[in-house]
Amino acid sequence: MNDFVEEDILKLLLAMLLGGLIGAEREYRSKSAGLRTTILICVGSALFTIVSQRFGSGDRIAANIVNGIGFLGAGIIYRQETSVKGLTTAATIWAVAAIGMAVGGGFYDVAVGGFSIIGATLLVLPWLAARIVHTNQARQYRIVTTFKNQTLKQYEKQFEACGLRYQLQSQQRIGNDMIGNWRVNGSEKAHERCISQLLNDPEVKEFAF
């Protein structure tokens, strides 16, 4: 019995260590789920798994852990203007719970392997993602200008001249103003060049990007 108790305590300590290391990275990046949150999730998942083994109802409790973490992750995701935030943090919480379950189940090789892959994903892939963003990024352009014939067409020609691809999402005339909304794709340099031109265009009344 004492051997089982000692092993279970070691499991919880290992879950605390692995969850804490991932949480430290999230804390460093000022994410909503930081050090304490990931530790609690990892240790809690390990604890539920240990208790479920003692009750002999592992599959049912494991399924409930996944459902519970799903609700927790959904609370972190939110929409900000034209983008969705919190997806990576929510996925991290889900992955940390899986590590805790693996530790609680005694599958240390799987837990450490999963931790290594998750850690590498959080530490290394942001650099690659940043390189991709420099190469191609999507932005929402909103231009308000005085109504004239072919007013929006001239801005679409300007997008093309800067090497940008565009998709007109909506256009609206309010009084003497013409409002256009586009989804524009291209390299960061192409966006900067086009934005600079639009900011210095005297005919542009409002410009959001």
C-alpha cells in the first residue's frame, strides 16, 4: 500500500513539473493560462486518473476529463475584431491535460514524449510561424472615401500594383461617402507599401487595416 502511495505522490510531482515547465513558457509570453493554471490542470488530470484507477472506472472518468477540459478551453477562446484569439492557449490546456492523464496512468514514456513535442512546438514553431507571416499575411482593409465613379476600383488597382491579392467583401454608399471592405493577402513588405500610400492619400477619409 505504501509503495502505491509513494508512486502516486511521485506521479503528482512529475505532473506538477511537466505542467509547470509548459506553464512557464505561457507565463513568459503573458498568456491567459500561465504557470498556476497549467500546473493545476496537469496535476488535476493526473489525480483524476489515479483515483479512477482505484475505483476501477478509468475509461468513464478519462472521458469526463476530456469533456471538462473542452469547456475550460472554450472559455479562453474569444473573438477580437476580425481575428480569433486564444486558440493556441486552449490547445495547450488540452495537451497539458493529456500529459497529466498519461502521468496518472503510469505511462511515463508517453508523458515525457508528449511533453517534449509540445514544448518544442511552443518554443520553436513561433519562429517558423513568424517567417511565414512575413511571407504572406491576411489583413482586413476598410477604406472610406468620397463617392465617385470607379472609386473602389482605383484602390483595387492600387492593391494589385503593390503585389497584393484582394477579395471585396462589402461596399456601401452613405451620403457622399463610399465604404469598402476587403480581405487582402500578401507579403508584409507589400502591405507596408500599400498602407503607406493609402495613409498619404488625401482622398481617403478613413482607413483601418
